[in-house]
Amino acid sequence: MDTYNRSIRGLKSRSNGEYFERMIIAASRFYEDRGIAVIDKTPEAFKVIKPYNRDRGQFICCFTQQAQPDFKGALMDSTMVLFDAKHTDKGQISRNVVTEEQEECFERYMKMGAMCFLVISLEFEEFYRVPWIVFRDMKKIYGHKYMNREELAPYRVKYNNGVVKYLDGITLRERNEDESTEV
């Protein structure tokens, strides 16, 4: 029975994670429609092993690398953003939800000046935008490897009219008209 319960929990967790990602994709379209940002879902890297049902476009595959953060894009001020979406049905989020590959990716992009953060859903009721450096260093900051509602509170974002407003409150940098993109 324990295996069955774990299987059901895993299925529910994956389903909730996919639903939360669709919420973020919808919010990203909201921001793009208003000229605020262009943000896309990072595709999963996989390799097709063999066809399963060609008529239905099904195949057997395997992942070729660990998952990167879920979303990448740019704000209207040319700031690069990189973030991951995490959902939990608990009242806290654990540090171990970020993989080593995701950590490395956050660090690489942060060194290049990208804004890196996690968008977190607690039970689809409360939503937060937590800077990567806060999430990364939570043990040092809070004394444990999780963040509860109280610790997440300063990072809460609004959910209005079906949209998770995960970019609201970000200060845009001033852009010069003659800013060059040459390297």
C-alpha cells in the first residue's frame, strides 16, 4: 500500500507542478502583451530512443541532462531574467527542490548580471518571488534549509484576476538611447 500512496503523491505533485507552470506561462503572456517582458519556458533536453505510436506522435525517450531553471527572458529594460517555478502543498518550501544543475545555471547567469529568482506557490493560495541569493543562502539567513510562510512573507506577490503578478515590484533600470550592445 505504501508504494501505491507514493505513486499517487508523485502523480499529484507532477500534475500540480505542471499546472503551476501553465499559470506562469499565462502570466508571462500577460506581461508580454503589455510590453513589459518576453519570457519563455525552457524546453526539457531529451533524446528520442524509438517511436512508440507514430500516428499519435508518441515516442520513448530519455532525458539527456538535468533540468535547467524553468524560464528565461528579458525585461523591457534589457535585463535578463532566469527563474524556476516551484509549487508545494505544504506551508514551507525546502532548499533541496533546486537541483545542482539548476544551482550552477543560476550562478552562471547571475555572474552575467541576470536577475535570478524562484517563483513559489504554497498550496495555490500564496505566491512569492524569492531572489536566488536568498533562497541559496537560506541556511545562513534563517538557520535552516527551508523557508516558511513568515520567512517568505517579504517576497509575496499578488494574484489578481487569474494572473500571478510575479514581476510586479521589480525596479527597472534606466536605459540610455545610445546604449550599445557591442562586446
